[in-house]
Amino acid sequence: MKKYSHSKLKNTYLIFEFLIRQLTTELITESDLKKSRMFNIIKSYFSTGILKEELKLYQALINNHIPREYVADKLISECVDRYQKLNKDILDKVRYHLIGEIKKYYDINKLFSVKIDDYKQAGNVYFLFESIRNGDIIEKSKQSGIILEQIVSEPATNKTVKLFESIKQASPENRQLAYMILVERFNRKYDGVLNEGQKKYIKDYVYNLNNNKGWVNKHLNKVLKEVKSYTKLLNDGNNQDRILSIKINECANKVGYIKNKKIMDKEDHYKIILTYKLLEQLNEITN
């Protein structure tokens, strides 16, 4: 029986996940997508073409939870059929060029050292595809069984939150691609952690990739109005409430300072996001 070894450099799912994490880092430090080298690499290799086709097969087998075994088995069979139809020579050639381009600009060992939650599942799909290449029906059956069990038993994760849906519908082509790539990862990590005000601020931050403070001031005006309403409410309370009111008033002064700044830095955005958390806590206290 042939012994299979897993290669991250040949696993399209893992390659894509590693690139996504680098893109996220670049978008945090550089708001102009055109200056993101990783964005252009992803766009070139995953917008269309054979790598996108293979990636979709990986994602179908890794990201789906189907309780009914019969349906899950049908999904695996369909993915196997589609993979068999892919031109393996072209697939290997395109992936080889992708890795070569990544190595031109990045330390690939460092880039590919990030922990991926779905690493094991991606490895199983890789072994399934390798067994198809080699005509190994025993390994194919083994990996199909493992993947079937994962699809049937794995709890469904909430990937339905659409924080950036309106952005995706209205944004230019380049931004739209970036948001479609990032939205699922963002929601998976932060769903249930951020409140609505924080989500709205981050959505606007991503959408407004410029230094225009108009959208920021709308948030600041809303925050200041709510902070002042809580300050007035707490001033009418006991001594402890009045002390809290003084501290909240200090927070309002800092928000006002940010509002008067012509150019904001990352720390300012972070403070505003924290202020939305403060408002949430104040609402819990006063209610």
C-alpha cells in the first residue's frame, strides 16, 4: 500500500487560508488594496481558474455539516467526480507558479507556519484527492469514510451573519472580492463577541478606505449623544453613580478630542470601538 505524506505546498485549501491571513494583516496596516501584494496574488489565482475550482471542492468537503449520511455521501461522490475531471497537469503547473510568486515576496516558511483550525480536515481531503490521482481505491475508500464522518458529526458553525452584505453589493470589483474573502473569517471569529455598534463601525471602516472623516464623525456624534444621556442619568443617582458619571465624562472628552483631530491613527479607531463596548455596559448597568 502506498504511503501518503501531506504537503502544505500542494494543499490548495491551506495555501488559500495562509494567504488570507497575510491579506488580513496587510489590510490592517495598509488601507489601499492596490498596495497589498497579497491581494493581487489572491485575485490573480483565485478569482477564476482551476485553483478556484479545486478550492471550492475542498471547501465543500470541509465547511459543510450535513446530518443525513445519504446526502453527505452524495456530496463526496459529486466532489470526487468533479476532481477527476480537473486537468491535473494544469492544476500542478498553476499551483507551482503560485508558490513561486509567493516565494518572491514572502518568507514562505513563516507564512505557512500559522495555525489553521481546519488543518486536519484539509489533510484528509488532500489524501482523498491524492488517492484519486494514484487510482488507489483502498485509500480513497478510507478517506471518503473519514470525511463522511466529519461532515455528518461536526457541529454546524454559524456562518450566516452578513456584516458586510451591503458593502459587497455596492462596492467596486476589487473591494468586493476582498470583502467576500474576509467576511466569513471575520464572522467566524467575532460572531457573538462584538456588539452591533462595533460591527457597524468596523463595517464602515472597511468600506471607507480613505481618510475622509465624515463617516467617523457620524459615529462620534452618536457615541457622544449616548454618553451624555448616561451621564445625566447617573448624575441623578447616588454617590457611586455620580463618580461613575465623572469617569464617563472623561471618556466623552476623549471622544471629543478624537472628533477634533484632522488625521486619525489606528489607536483612535480602537478607542471608538471600546467606547461602543462601554455604552453596552452602561446600558446593562442602568437597566
